[in-house]
Amino acid sequence: MVSADKIIKVYYDFACPFCYVGNKYAYRLEQEFGVEFEWIGWEIGPNVRKRGEVREKREHSFMIKRLAYDQNIVFSVPPVRANTRLALEGGEYAKAHEKFREYFDRVMDEYWVRGTNISTVKALTTIAKSVGLDAHEFAEALRTRLFQGRVLDDAAAEKLDIQYVPTFVFGGFRVVGNVPFYVLREIVNVYVRGYEPPI
């Protein structure tokens, strides 16, 4: 357990490639600085069909490819654009059962490395079971929308002035979007010393 001043909130969605890369950054920063990243789900593509949509083009921006390449992060554009609502609710279930990071990592890797469609209860239940969660209970929680209210909604995001993912919150300071590792590392370095970040 780390102190409150070393907890960095991150607003994320599984559909965001920069969140996938940011998670890889987070592990390195946690190990180096003793901080903890608190991941808060916010669905950025609510209009995507419930079972996902086939991508017309499997391409992403040069920036995300460069960020992944610079840090030796395996990355592939999934063939399906996922509806991540259930995946986010599954993350809240995993938090309640102290398995969030295992679930989070596996969903990210299934989507951004293996190209698994993470839109469905079936796919997510397979992931949940693989990280030690009760498959039947997990699936039932998704079907009954037990954790629906724990995922950040648009009204709450607007109130918090969260407009994009990932958004890293360092107390009263925030960093948004496609930030190179060395920049995020320097901000964390300054933050843990109790100073205002330099940018």
C-alpha cells in the first residue's frame, strides 16, 4: 500500500492504444518510483455496436507506432473495433475481487496484441477465468450489469473535465494523451518529490 500522495489516477478505455502503451509505462514507473496508478474506466466509443465492428483499415497513427517501437512494446491493430462497455464493467468486478491488474493486463494484451474481440461476455469470461476470477459469477455480473454504475459516465467525466484518454492526474496537475515515456518519467520524478511538474 502506497501513501495517497503517490497515487496517480489514470482515466482509460481498453479501446485506446495510448492507454495500452501507458500501462506498460506505468509498470516501469511503479517499480522505479514506488508510485501506484489507479485506473478509472471511461467508455470513449459508446456508439460502437455491442458486438464490435470490423475495421475498414487496420492502421494507426505514426505516433502510437513510434511510442510502442521506442519502448520495445508489442503492438498490433485489432481487426475489430470493440465495444468496451462490458470490459470496463468487468474491470470493476475485478477490482472488487482484488484481481484488477491481472484482468486489466490480460484484456489489454488480448486486444492490442492478439486481436481478440473483447466486446462479448464469452470472450471476457474466458479472460476472467484465466486470471483466477470465478467465471460463472463474473459472467452473471456482466449479464445483470451489476457494476454498470461504477464505470465513469459522460456527466461525471464532464464534471471532472476529463475529455480524453489516457488522462494522468497528479494531484491538481494532469497529462493527457500520447506522452513519450521520458516525459512521463520526468513528471513522475518531480511529482514524488512534492513539486509542481515543470510543464
